Amino acid sequence: MLASLAASHSSFPNATCGAVVDRHIPKTAGTTFRSVLRQNDKLGNCYYAGYDVSSTWKSRAGFNHVSFREIVRAVPQGGRFWCVEAHVVTETFWADVAALRVSAAAARCTVVTMVRVREPYSWYGSYYRWAVLERQRGAEPKFGDNFTDWLPYNLQSTHLLFGDEASRGLKRGVALSRRPRRSGPRAAPRRLSAEQWAGLRRIMAATDVMTPLDRLDEAMVLLSHRAGFLSWSVYRRHRPGPMRGPWDKVQPKLPVADLPTFCVEGERRRACQAAVEQAAPDDRMLYQMVVAAFERQIAPLRADPAFQQQLLLHRAGVRALNHWALDDGR
């Protein structure tokens, strides 16, 4: 079973070149997953590139920013495996991935792509604490007054879409996360368009390991076997702090309640969850599709002793490396 997995998609036994490409969407454990890519780089299994692959430039913070199109040209030349963290990408990213698959297959190079999708309430809560709460406390305009007042529409799906042709010309990054105009002739659309859904389906079809975040351990073992050149799957959990900016210097701070207080367990939590469901029905649909697709992918492996043994070893390694509990703000 594991041998057949390794030979599927764009994988080749005994390949001497290839790439694992992680499309890092905010607040889906991208910094945690980076620890796996960098550890494999340290072990000599691959060459880490990221987190900005929109252009090549020198980082002062220890990153290795390389244009993805340069990577597309480099992989089929052989002699090196790449571990790519694609966090900042261009509008042609998924078209470039398709081009990479064609040239890599001709050179018998392995290419495996990964995307993680998070349950909508958990995702919005994590994103809010990371990018929005401190802006609200610093009286930043356009970010609303509290968690439920803020809620942009289908924000996780919109982040994921960037890199597909359906996102051409749209805003990106923090510009997406402002409170939407909810009424009037210039009101923001509450649902994704048919063209945007076609883009999401293209991304799902182009992703080899697309997993709900709560199935990360199984996905890591699956990824390792499909890639063939990653000897390390154990991650170190990271908890990135909130974004910093001019809003930090504003005094006095506005008394905006943090999420655990504003959405305290009970009736208020249920109200917050209902507000997310109303704001993000397409995010919910995407998450359900990913859950179902991953279950179909992983179901045959439940009876595979080799996969289950590898999963046990992986989880033991994660427990040994991490001495703290998973945090919602991951």
C-alpha cells in the first residue's frame, strides 16, 4: 500500500530531484509546518525556499526568498530536492505548479503539493487574535468594533484563492481582512462567485495532500511517503504573536475584549459560532469538502500496518518535541 502511494501522482521511485510545495494559508499551522521543512533542510534532505516565492530577494531574518518560477526551472535540472514554503505568491502560482509538474515528470522528478484548511470558527478566531484584535484596540479604522462586528465574508477561501486565475485583480493580505460593507449599493458580496468556486475546485484537484488541520498527523505521514525524500515529519508547534504596527503605539487602548471573553463558553459562544456560519458559508462548504476528500484518501490506510506504525512513531515524536498544549492562536 505504501509503495503504491509513493508511486502515485507526480512521484517517482528513486528520484534524484523533486519538490514538496506547501501553499501556506494564514492560520493553518504554516509556521508549525515550516519547522518540518527547515529540519529536513538541516538534515540535507532538501533545500528550503520561502516564505516569499513571489520574487527573489535577500532576507535579513533567515528566510530564503526565491521566485517560484526560478524553482520551476531548477527542479527538472536535477541534483536537488526542494522544500518550498509558498506563503507569498503571485497570481500565476497554480499555473506555475502545473508547469512544474509537466517539466518534472519529463525529468522523473517527484512533486508533492500540500494545503491545510481549518474549521471556520477556529480559523476566524485565530486570525482575529493574530491580525485584528490589536488593531481594534488601537482604534484602527475599517476593522470593526469586536469579533462579530468584524467578520469578513468567506475569508479563508479568499486567502486560498490567491494564486489561481479566479483571484486576478483582487485584494490580498491584510487588505482582505477589513470589516466589509454590509449594505447599500457597494456592499461586499456574501457568497463566492461560480468563477471563484471553479478556482477552489482547481486548487483541490492540483493538491496532492489537502487536509483538515485537525488531521495534521496523518497528513504529515502521508506527505512523507508521497515525497519519498523527507526523513523527518515531526513538527514543533508554534504560537505566533499578534501583528505589530502603528496601532501598538496608540494610548489609551480601547477596551476591546479578547475572544475567550467576548465569546465565552455558553450562549455567547454559540452566538459567535452562528455569526461565523452566517459570514462564511463557503468556508464551511470548503472545509466539509476537504474533510470528506481526506477521509477517502486516508481510509484504505487504516488497515495498513506500515502506515499505522509510522503514524505511531510520528505522534510519539510530536509529543516528545512539544511540552505544551495546542493553542487556538496557532
